[in-house]
Amino acid sequence: MPLKSSMDRLRQIPSLMAIGAALFFITWLTAGTLATARSDRDPGPASPPQDRHVVGFGHVDVEGGTVPLSAAIPGQIEEVLVKEGERVRAGQVLARLKNNQAVAQLAEAEAAVEHAEIERRQADRSAEEQSIRRKLQEQAIRTAENRVRAGNREVSQLQTLAGDDVVPAERVKTGRDIATNLQSALEAEQLKLRQLDLVDSRETVQLAELALRLARAKRDQAEDYLDRHSIVAPADGLVLRVMLSAGQMTGPGPAPIWFAPDRPRVIRCEIDQAFADRVVKGRVAQIVDDRAVGQQWTGVVSRCGDWIAPRRSMLDEPFQRNDVRTLECVITLDPGQAEVRIGQRMRVVITELMAATTP
């Protein structure tokens, strides 16, 4: 008897479920009809519009970005002259490689420049000396010409006197020989002048000038090679990280020094491509630390990129996809707020409100 009663109850379950479903459907339909009728009679107060905003992630940076610094050539570090967090001036040496060979090459190049400068001065003096020799030779030619004319006059007089039997014929012959010798001496002086003209003093000076320029170029190369043995600050700024020490070898690879120029700090925010058209210059932004609680900053969108590109920095973080294309925006922080650290991870909320502008 108990077994039969249990079987009867099991047979009644489908019927009860069907009845319950029918009652639920009737109740839902009735409620929907009543709500529709009530809405037609009295629409009630309008719901307040919700603020539209775009959320993106970014990090603190400086205008133009941080700068990785390394030596231009491989070598061994001789000394490190700065520490992390130290402020430096433009051109200040941060680290130096061993440079004995470079110093020797520069000394040799400087000596070559001094030698070329001496030769250049000698060429100038030679040109002046040649000008003086030419003037002297011109005077010698004029003197020889005068002697030739005097000798010719004397021969002419001797010939006149020889016709009157006053001067013997032998004296006339001797006078002619002297005149011939004077003419030969004149021609010799003229040849000396031509010989002087064959040497162009301007070419000598030009060759000395070219040798000096070549020596100076080699000296500049030696100076540049020596400079390549130093890591210098490109501008006034802050040394962020130093990852080298004396005795260490440098070469291709990650930069051993990271440097931040003295420029305003900004937030580089990446907005998903789907929301890129909702971000424009001048929008107000609220920034919070992505890891700390309670820290908050405000700023304004100062620039939006024209390039939809992959993320600038690929991060292996949970809930952050790297295989997406984003729009990079630069957020300028409002003045008078707490200091932010370069590289600090931020969550940025960009609203549709526009920042007030000063006329």
C-alpha cells in the first residue's frame, strides 16, 4: 500500500509543474499590461542623463620621453661619475670608458696640426721672400741693361775714334767683346727672372693650407673618437637609473643609463580604438593610481595622436590585452598637485566636459 501511494504522487508531479508554469506566465503578462497602462497614464519623472566617459590606462612620462644613454663604442668602463636620482647639467659626463688609445691619437693629431701650421707660416714667408727675390732680379736686369747700353755706346765711340786712327783696332775689338759679355749677363739675369716665375708661390701656400685643413680634420676625428668614450647628459635633467659599474664591459644591448630631461611630466594614455572618436583635445581627465588607493589627480587632454597603433608598451598584466590597437592621448596635469613619478601606472577617466579656457 505505501509503495502504491508513492507511485501516485510521482505521477502527479508533471501536472503540478505545468499548472505552476501557467500561473507564472499569467502573472507576468498581467504585470506587464498594468505597467504599460500606468506608463501611458503617468510617465513619471524623467531619469537623469548619465555622464558619458572613456576609461584608459597610461603611465607618467615627460614631454619627448625619457632618454636611454649608452657609449657610442664598446669598451670597458673606467669610472661612473653619477648616481641614481642625481640632477645633472647639459654636457656633464656621467660615465667614462678607458681611453688611453684615444688620448694618444688625439695628441698625435694635435702635433700634426702644429706641424701643418708651421708649414703654412713658412709658405707665407716663402711667398713674401719670392716676391722680394723677383724685385731684386728685376733690379739686376735693369742694371744689366744699363751696362749693355753703356758698353754699346763705348764701342760706338771706339769705332769712331778708330776711323780717325786715334784708337787702335785692338781696343775696338776688346770693347766689342766687353759689350757681348754684358749682353750675355743681361740674358742670364732675364733667365733667372723666368726661373723665379716658374715657382708659383700661391700654389705653395695653397698646398700648405690643404695640409693644415687635413691635419685639423684628423684632429677633429680624434676628438670625436675620444668623446665617444664618455656618456654625457644631453640636457639638464635627472638620472633615473644607472646599470653599470667600473670594470664592466659595454656593448650592444640595453642602455646602461636612463635619463629624464627637465620637461613637464605628462600622462600618456591609451584609448581603445572603439572609443577613439569620443576623445578630443580639451577634455577634462581624472587620474588615479592604478595600484594605490586614495591618490587622485586632474588634468586636461592636451594632444591626441593621429595614429591608431598597437600599444606603445606591451605589459604582461592580468586583464590587460596587448593585441589591440589604441589611440595615444597626452594628459597635461593641472598645477599645484602632488608629484607623480615617471613610469607610474595610471587609470585615466576622460569625461565629455571641456576644460575652461582663459581668453
